[in-house]
Amino acid sequence: MYVSANSQLMVFDAAGTAGCSGTPKTCTPLWTASVGSGAAQPAVANGVVYVGATGKLVAFDAAGTAGCSGTPTTCAPLWTATAATYSGPATVDSGRVYVGGTQLSVFDATGTAGCGGTPKTCVPVWTAATGGSAKGPAIGYGKAYVSGPDKLYAFDAAGSTGCGGQPSVCTALWTASVPSLSAAPVAAQNTIYVATAGTIDGTVAAFDAAGTTGCTGTPVNCEPLWTAQTSVMYAPPAVADGRLYAASFAGTSVYDAAGSTGCSGVPKQCSPLWNVPPAAGASRVSAQATVANGLLYLAQGDNTANMNVAAYDATSGPSAAVWIQPTTMGIFAAGPQPVVANGALYIQARDGILTVLAPA
């Protein structure tokens, strides 16, 4: 289990065995590494863990072996990259690492192309302007999708079409104007979903991932396939089993991800299939929804009291939580989503790492 906290990457035994003891059980890291301020959620792929932080991207041996020493064990980077102010977690796909921030920056995931020196540093394989504060990207259908402050961008993920120069710079294949974009885009079902956070409300919008339906002009601009009104959203929606789960300050609304059931009009507007209010007096949902094993997991509360992690039936309109775990730990607003793996649910909270067993 890889966690960014207090300018460090901290790695724990996911089974809660190595380095763990006591009742209630507490765990110490297997190894740690310094990543600097603004450390984002780690991404792990092909034996490497990547962490974006303020002004840099850092890559470590995920096993905690290469570049690691001492007791307790600390690790040095396999390689680092500087060039932009990064924000949010890295995305790894097809041998590339994509990082948002003041621009979209794309690196060789193996730390080879564009890399050299001792200690090793890397420069981007290609970059793209995104209007600043880019979130994401989401990778799918041969494209990299990024949320800028007020615009959704789609780039050729391979860095070929629309790209040129040395170093290579890419222009968008298509864009869409979406004011107040608040989270990274989500790619699913040949569709790109984005969330917005207005002053008192929010919106979910769906776009054709190919940049064809609803798209016109040169340069290409796209209109939504459908939209839905929500409360304020700071986390991306979750998409699973043909449904979209929009976690907001007012609770969670569930929509037909295809934009068919409950949808009408021109432009098309969608109504929820059902709504999930926060459980046990919690005032709002505080993180992106997670769907696993037919259950919808939500971190809920107001950052001061009535904190809980709850599970609902994800396949039909629930009237109440089927499982709930209260906690006094302050869950970050719009913080990391719950993760379900190996028969357990993991969530990062303000005061540490809360780990609870997933319900049967």
C-alpha cells in the first residue's frame, strides 16, 4: 500500500502483517522516501511507483530495493523530472507517464528516453498547453484527456498527431468549453465524463471520446452528449456497470451513464436514477465514490464530526447504508477515494490511514 503524506512516500504491508502489532493494530512503513511538498497520490506500474509533487515528478523502485538502504529503510529516486508545477496523481499507460499541472507533461516510464546524468533526471517526451491547473489526465481510446480550468482537452496519447518541434509540443485534437471544471476527467464506455463546482451547485457533463458526435469546427469544439445538475462536486464521478455515481456535498446521485434512462430534451438533460443521502448525520460526501463487488463505498462527514465510511447497494435505489464504519478521523474534503482490494477497504484520512474490512 503506497501513500503520500507529509511530503513523504510511505509504503506499508497491505495485509497488515509486516511491521504491524498491537491491539488495535498499528503499522510502521516498510520503507519511506522524501518526495517534497504537494505530494500527490502515487501511481504504481511495472515495478515502479511514480509520485507527482510541487515542481517535480519522482520515480522509485516499488519493491523498495534499488536505491534503498538503512534501518528504517529509506529510498532514493530511480529518476526525477522537473519542468512544471505538477498537480494530482500521475497516470501510467503504454510506457508513458502523464502528469497534469501548469501543462500536460509526458515522460518515458522506464526513465530512458530524455533521461541522463547522475543522479538521473528526465525531460518530457512531449508537452501540451492546457491553460494552467490541468487535472488528470485520463487515458483511453488512444487519447489523453485533461481538465483545464474551464476547458476539456483531448490529445493524441502517442504524441504524434497534432505534435511537432523539438522538444515536441502537441495541440489538442478537440476541446470543449466547461466552466468551473473541478476534477480530473473519467474515460469509460467511449465517453469522457467531467464534473464542475459552481458557487452553489455543480454539473456532470458527458462527451464523445472520439470527438465526433456533437463536435464541429476547426479547431474542433465539442458540445456535451448530456448534462446533469448536481450539488457542488470536487471529486471525479465514478463509472461502473453502466451507471455514473456523482459524489457531491449533498450526497451521491446515480445516473444512466449512457444518457438514456431519465434523460430528455435538446440539449439533453438527465435526472438521477436514484439519490443516496449521506448516512448517519454526515453532512456531505468527502471523496470520490468507489464501486466494487456490487457495493457503493462513500467517505462521508463534515471534516469535524459524524465521520464515516459507508457502503450501499450499487445496483438499485438504496434507502439506507447496508454497512457503516464510524470514525473520528477527519477525512479530507475531495480527498482520495476508498480503495477496495484483497478483501479490505483502504482510505487515507487526515490523521493517518484508516483501514477497514470490506463487508461480505
